[in-house]
Amino acid sequence: MNPPETSDLLITIGDEQDGKRLDAVLTQAGDLSRSHIQQLIKQGHVSNRAGKVVSQPSLKVREDDQYTVFIPPTQAMQLEPEDIPLNILFEDEHLIVINKPAGMVVHPSHGHDKGTLVHALLYHCDSLPGINGMERPGIVHRLDKDTSGSLVVAKTEAAHRKLSDMFANHDLDRQYVAWCRGVPRWRAKHIEEPIGRHPQHRQKMAVNPDGKTAITDASLEHIHGPFSKLRLRLHTGRTHQIRVHLAHEQIPVLGDPLYARNYNPGRNIPEPSRTLIGNLKRQALHAEILGFIHPITGEELRIVASLPDDLVKLSQALSRNYG
């Protein structure tokens, strides 16, 4: 068997690129996503004219600088495909959009080495680009394990690169629906609060002045007594962004195990709402709409992921009890 091929990319900086970031220039020059270029830089695969390794993606380049990018061979995929049914909302030769169920992890990680979306995709698709690492082929964004809804996966290198740029530039319409405990004091709000790691609880995120910019547009769709249904539009994609922002607004998502205090609806909550809320096994959050321009064909896509049964029943019960 022949060894996997490697390749080098030699780039000379022109006058129009003077002063720009290294990762941006290399992305523009090559056929790789910005996240992949950043990964290569951090792994020591980029060197300057003198052969010195460059490790800062944010380095400002200068005219006539020269950089060599070593692109390691793609390793053989070690994951075993699994015949797991997928709810496919859209598919062509370039990409696939899935309505991910709650309870499914997107890609393998510690403690989740089977039954992930990646395992299912490997069975369904002939090949997926492995440029995000062998455990995340084609993945350009993710949903929390217990958040359901629409998720797009690239099936080719070109689609992955362009989709990654779309997510980096927030050139998509990403709409979620959430059922919350409490009612906001506003009808609509532009929530712009930075999010970073929680200072005491490392598994949690929190609104943190030293965190990264996080922007969510929230609008109130329905009031159901002491509960509310909200529509959320993401302008950034921080970890747990919606859940953190709504908890910060004191209207946590129902069923959220991390950001909502333990809640057992009392007798003042009528049936069937009381039982359905008490039995929620996950946060009542669903990625309903994903709108974007197809990265290859230019087609305008607006994909709607139908609600899963648990949220359909919850919505119907709240409407029946509270109107």
C-alpha cells in the first residue's frame, strides 16, 4: 500500500495582503477552511521563509513575506459506521441537513464513542471530509446533546470550507424555539452579553465580561400562564448561548439540567402541563429553522425541522391549559 500523500502550500504575500492576519491570507490563498488553517498553524505546520515555525494565527503579514504550509495526510478513519436512522431534511452531493433528535451526541468524545451522529453519517454517506479531525468529518457546527433540530453537514471539502466561512461570518438564519419558565418583561430584546467559562463550575458557561461576544435576538411568541414560548435568532454560536442568555434574563429553558434550578411544578399547574413539564428529560429547545445560500449551487435554502413529539405534546398542553 502506498503511503498517504502529503502536500506543501507555498504562499508569497502581495501588496494587497500587507497588514492582514496570517490565517485570513492563507485561507484565501488555499482551498482550506479558516478553522483548518488555524489548526495547522497551532500544530506547527506553517513556517516562514527562514524555516521558522509560525504559531500565531493573528500574526500580521507583510508584503514579500513567504510562508510554507505543510498539509499532513488525512488519516484513515477509525470509526465504525452504524446503521442509525436519520431524519433527513435536505440532501444532495454537497451537503446534508439532519433533524437531530434530542439525546444524540453530534461527534464522538470521551464517554460517547458509539451512537453519535457521525457514526450514523458514516453509514449513510460514502465519504465525508475529515478536515475537522477524524472524529468530526464534515461537521461545521453542533447542537447540544439534548437540543433537537436542524444541523447541516458538509459532504465535500469545498462545501465544508464555504459553510465554515458562513458560520464564521454569521451568514445564516438560525432560528430556535424555546419554552421557558417565567415570562419576560419585554416583547423583543437584542441580548448582547459576553459568554465565557463559569468561574466555579467548569462544565458550565456563564455571562462573563471577559468572555467572547455573544448575540441573541429574542422575541416573545406566546404567554402560557407562568410560562412562555420564545423565538431566538443566533448571531453568534457560543457554547450553550441561548440557554445561558435566557437564564441570565431569569427565564430559563424548561427542563434545562444545567442552567435552570430544579423545578417540580406544583398543584397550581394544571394537567397535562404539570406531568409533561415534570417529566421533561431535556431542555425544551429546538433548532427549528436553518436558512442559508447553498455554498455550491447558490440556491436559497430555508429548512424547517418539525418539532419532536415531546415538544409537540408540551406545546399542545400549555395551549390547552392557558390558551
